[in-house]
Amino acid sequence: MRPALLLTLLLAGTPAAAQPYSQSLAQCGALYALMSDWVDHPDRSTRLAHASVVFAQAATLRAGAEGVADPAVAIQAQAAEKRAEWVQNGKLWIFTEEFRDWTRYCRAFARDRGLDIDPD
């Protein structure tokens, strides 16, 4: 299946379906930052933090291309808002289907956008 078609199918059932790419990238960055904080293993935490930074940088660049006036501030605000929402769900949220949907979506989105979220 073509990556763009796969991404479209994945997006169709997610909350990110009708929003700008920059916002989806910001939300994925927030998810990876949150996972980094919640993981006890230092190596895994570092890898997740790296992915978070990659998503945030891509989100900021995309927001600028979308015409957002102050992309860095907008992306930080969007990520903080989504992170706060997820923190309220508590750590047990990682066992939900919603969490699995978001992680699958973010990995597919990163592949589709050519983002290397897994450092060597």
C-alpha cells in the first residue's frame, strides 16, 4: 500500500484528521516527550526525547510554511495543550487503544514526512 494512502487511512480515524500538518506534528512531539518522561530506561527515554525534538522542529518549519505568524510559539502552545490533556489521563493511558492509535499514527506520519525519529 502506498505510504500516502496508508497515512490517509490512518488519519481518517484519528483526532488529527482535519487539522494542519504542523498541529499533528506538534501533537506527536508532545506524545513522544510525554513517553520520554514516563519511561524509566535511560536509553529508551533518550530515544523518545530525540523523536520529540524531531517532531517539534518539523512542526515549527511546517507552521511557518502554513503561514503561522510565530511558528515556534504556536507549536509550543499546541504541544503543551495536548500534553496537559494526556497527563490528565494518567500513566495507565498507555494501555488504551487511543494511545496505541496515536503511537501508530505518529510513526506512520513520521515515515510519510521523511522524519528520522529513531536515532542510530
